[in-house]
Amino acid sequence: MPLSARRRLAAACALAALIVPTGCEQVRSKIAPPQFEPPKITLDVGRRVESELGMVVSIDEAASRAGAWILAEGGNAVDAAIATAFALAVTHPQAGNIGGGGFMIIHTPEGEVDAVDYRETAPLAFDHDVFLDERGGLDRRKRSDPFLLVGVPGTIAGLHLAHEKYGSRSWNVLLQPAIDLAQKGFVVPPLLAADVYANREKLAMHPATRNLFFDAQGRPIEAGTRLVQPELASVLRAVATEGPDVFYTGWIAKAVAQHVENNGGLLRANDFARYDAKWRKPIRTEIATGELYGMPPPSSGGVAVPQILGILAGYQLGAIDPVGPIVAHITAEAMRRAFRDRAHYLGDPDFSAIPVADLLNQKHIDSMRESIDLARATKSGTLWPEPVPAGGTETTHFSVIDRNGMAVSNTTTLEQQFGGGIIVGGLGFLLNNELGDFNAKAGMTDARGNIGTAANLPDSSKRPLSSMTPSIFSRNGKVEVITGSPGGRTIINTVAQVLFRRILLGQEPTQCVWAPRMHHQWFPDQLVLERDRWPEQTIEQLKQRGHTIVYRDRLGSAQSIFRDEYNKFIGVGDRRRDGWAAAPNIILPAGYYVNKPKK
Ligand code: GLY
């Protein structure tokens, strides 16, 4: 029986009788989890780290260390990924989460590749008209109502699904670093303080969120102070000891649903009980004598990235300056065409037929390439007359590999930074506002470039289209690149550029991650360049070709791992945000510390 069916049964019996705690003091764990302390070894930690014993690269130093500790104790890449994901939910609340969702790709040492879809799902009561007013027009208040935008969180179900099949260490042990970070606290890094400040209005609107991120005088939390989260620690402890059911059918589901209902949202406890994370078949494409594995719909990156790379692979670009005007122009044109297809065809595959094979057919990719004019920018309006919907701006990606070559590429999100800013009193974690990733209204175009193509319209129990693009590139079954990024629709182009530089141009790992980036998404018809990073001459020539140039301070944050020709793993933290690579420099005997093998 699928997990959700088992849960429905359990929920029917249990929910009515459950006493929902109003504060963390009422949370009780059935068994006490083991106390986690860092093993007495040195980890290698930095922006660029080399190791043969495994690697974790994430946006946060404490989270990378948590995963690397699990590797040091002989845990595999999936174990380390689970520990890293839960640690990020504590130390990187901008996007790390248990209230959101994501996608994970797993590559085994034997060359098998699996994908977990733990995307958030719309409530049963959601429908096509959810963002419309009585007269059928777009209701902008509904479109941005954080309570209406909460989807059923998928993270705990997704991590647990991966653990059931691939985990080698006990589930509760893998949550222990996160529990400790929440219970004992951690020193707030400058990035978190800056992001809280930037989001202060949204975060101050919800009492439990305000209590967490502001002091008694209402000042946002500062870098260098200690952030302790006992309520989150209690929730994590319950999930560690009781498993996902406490989240999906127990008091956590009920408390979230009650709070959302009280504030006019549509999410209910039975939506939690019906949730299932899903195994999906990764999209496999052959490129540069290797295999690229990407996430299928409801992600769009697994289609768009091989389209972009397939277009670029048809040119002889090896000897040409990668930040010069020719490569920049062709790359922008490839992005423009991939995003046209994304807007028109992609959505939740459980709701409409998605022509993935046709979109990746070599003839289609060749025709995309043939339509590129090397001397002129194509006007997006001549490719297709409709613009695409806006995407989210905050997400986080981490990459993991263990000493046996098992790899995990995981991207997870709350949609915007800190989701909709909602923390339910007593629970300590932020809720996503992911359902804003649905198109607003069928056929509607507005000044920001939104559109309502059918495949991604809202619907009951549907998953919104995502740009998250966790990716793994391997040759002969051996993993060579693990990458992904946050950044809404820019994710796709960030991942494409990292892979382009590594697998088509053969560049050194730090160059692949740190080099200047660009972004084109068809509509708005403009080419986004990272500010102050592109040569003046390139910009001038792009303008002469007819590109409208706009600038952004940074594009993406690609926490990546590469394998070099000596079989060494190179972890590269993306300097644009705060990426950290961590690697064990010793592997302890199994069970040496607390990390006992799974029974
Ligand atoms: N919310 C960002 C994405 O899924 O693409």
C-alpha cells in the first residue's frame, strides 16, 4: 500500500483523537535519540577542497560539515545528503527546509540512477480559478497571499523515501546534527543576517517568525549572534524518532493545517495524509562521450539543460574565448529557445502529457540551432508570441559524493527566500509559498511577462512546474560532475553554463563555477549579465547584434563537485553566496562513533 494510503487509514483513526500541542513543551519523543557530537577528526573545509574520501558542498559551512561527518563515519552519499538537508533546514532557513520541497538525483557506484520528486503539492481544494476574482480577472491579492500559496511540504517524505531504498545508517542518527544545531544553536553567518534584513517586512508580519528572527526591540538578528531554535529541535526530534508519519498524519500536520485554515488558506490535514514523494525516471541524454542525468517534469531543467548543451555542442567552440561575443551570443540564443519550449510544453506529468522525447529529439535540437542567426539576436516574439510565468528567487542546492562514487545532487526550496514568511507557533519551521509557481490565469499576459499556458495552470493536488535542476554527469558509469543551483528560472542557465564549461570546454573546476554568468529566458526579451564581470567589448558586440542587456549582481549559486583525471573529487563552493566544501580526511570504522549501520 503506498505511503499516502497507509497514512489516510492511520489519519482517519488517529487525527480525531490527537491532542495538538500548542508549544514545544508538549512535544514528546517516544525514544531518546543518540546525542550527536562531531567525531574527533579534522575535516577539510574551504571554498575549494580536494579529497578521495568523499565530499559535500552546500551553501552553509555547518551543513557541509554535518554531511562530511556522516561520510567520515562510513555513511554513504544518501546518508550524508539527508544529514546535510536537515542541517540546512536549521542553519539556512532562507531555503533549507522541512516546510518546502525539492528534487534529488541519486547515482549509485554501479551506475544505476534514480530521482526523487518531493515537490510540494496543491491542496485538494485548489482549482484553475484559485487566483481569480468573481469576474474572472486576476486577483493580485490572492496571487500573493502566503496562506493560499502553501503547498503540502514534501521534504521529509522525499528524504525518507531516499533513505528507505539507499540509506545505510539509522534515520534518527542522520537527523542528529540538525537537532543539535537547533537545540544548542549556531553562530549566525553574515549571509543569513543580510537575508533576514532584506526580508524584514515579510518576516515581521507573522508572530512566531518575528520571535525567531528579531530581538525584543524588534531589531533583525545580527551576524555573530547565536540562534537557538528549541521548537524546531523538538519537531526534528519527533521526526527522528517517530518517522515521517508524525509530520504527515500527526500533530504537526494538524497544527499547520489549522493555522493555514484560520488564515484563509486551503491546505487541510487530509492533504498532508495524501502526500507521497515519488520515484521518477531521470532524463538521460548522451553528450560529450558521457551521460547527463537530469530531473524530469515537474522540473523543467532536465529538458532545458540538454537542449541548451545540445545546441552548443553543434558548434566548434573549444578554441574560442568563452566570455567573448560569439560564445555569449550563441549561448543566449540557445537559452532563449529552450525557455520558449519550457513555457509552452512543461508542467506536472501526472496531469498532462509532456512530450519530453520530442523536445530532446536531435532533429528538434538541430532545428533550434539552425534558427540562430550568428549576426543578430532573434526577437523572442518571432519565436512564439507568449511570455512565460515568473519563477521563484530562492532555493538551495547541495552536492555529495562518497568514497565509493555514490553521488547525490539535491535542490530544495521554499520558493521565495524564507517562503511566505509563515512559522506556525510552536513548530519553528517556515512554510513554503510554492504554489506561486503555477501560472496565474489561462492565457493572461501582464506587464511582468506572466502567461497562462495550460500545462502549468493550478489544479487540485497538482505539482507546480519547477526550474530546479539537480544534475549529474558521468562517463562509463563513473560520476564526473554533480551540480545544481538556486535562482528560479536562472537555475537552468546556471547549470547549463557550469556543465558547458566542464564537459564541452574542459575547464578547471573553479573556472566552471566562478566564471561570469548570463541568463536569457525568452521573455522578457532581455539578456541578463552579471554586473562588472563581462568584458566591455563582449557587451558592446552583444548590443550591436541587437541584444537588450540588463545587469544583475549575481546569477545562481552552484555548489558543485567534479572528479579530476586522477580520480580526485574537487569540491567547489560558489563564492557568489557562501558555498562551502567539506571532506573527510579519514574514514572511521563503522559504528566507531554514534553512526551505527541501519538494522
Ligand atoms: N521555486 C523555484 C522552482 O521550483 O523553480
